[in-house]
Amino acid sequence: MSKTIYFALLFLFVVLLQVLILNNVLFLGYVNPYLYIIFLFLFPLKKDRFRFLFIAFLLGLSIDLFSDSGGIHAFSTLTIAYFRLFFIKVFFSKYEVDYPFFNLSLEPFGKKFNYVATLTLIHHFILFSFANFSFHNFSQVLLNTLYSSVFTLLLYFPIVYIFSKKQ
């Protein structure tokens, strides 16, 4: 299967998974996994950042349209997509010449965990900050960020392991 078709199907799958199933999962009343950001971690690195940023924006906007959340998913998704290359340079010491050969699944677990956890925390912090839009509930923003990030990561790593396992 070509990579374009694979990533188009992955895009559609994560959007449907998020809006039909995961948005209805509320652990302890307010902890929700946002697994759709898995698409941003798995998308290949390219020199053309505009296309990736546009796809990331469409991903967040798709979630916003189904969730009626007013653009907070689009903004938070676009933010982590923009900073993705910076964190790849920081955690994996990869540069532009390494992009065609970079594969997240081939990296050591510790580096991969730090990369995914950092971007997940940033995404969730921005998401919950804009959802509350007030400093009066800052402790609630931090708790939602922490708990939802942990829940997302607990789902992310087993799912990636299961689906990337070679037969």
C-alpha cells in the first residue's frame, strides 16, 4: 500500500476513533484520552513543513468540527506539529539530512518516550488552557493536563507496539 493511502486511512481512522469512541470516554469524570495526536508522531519527516502543518491543522479542525470545541484542537495540534522538528533535534539529534531515514519505531524507548510525552504534555496543556480560558482554574488545568496525558500515553504505547509488531 502506498504511503499516501496509508496516511490518509490513518488520518480518517484516528479522527473517527477520537470522535466516536474516545470523546465519550471520561475516566473519573474528566480524564479523556486524546489519541488522535498519534498521527503527528507517526507522520514521516519531510523538508516541506507547510504540507505537514496543513495536515495537522486539518486533523485538529476535524476533531473541532465533531466536538464543537471552537478551534482549540486545531490550535494545540498545529502548535505541536510546528515544534515537532525542534524536539526531534533535541531528543534524537537528527537534522535535515537525517529526515528521509528517520523512523520513530527504530529509536530507543527512552528517547521515544521523552519525545512523545513532551509533545503530549504541551498539546494537553494548550488544549485545557484554552478550554478553561481563565487563571482561576489553573490547578484544574494542570491536573487535567497531567491525568489526560498519562491516560493518552498509557493507550499510545501499547497500541503502537501492537500495530507495529512484525508478523
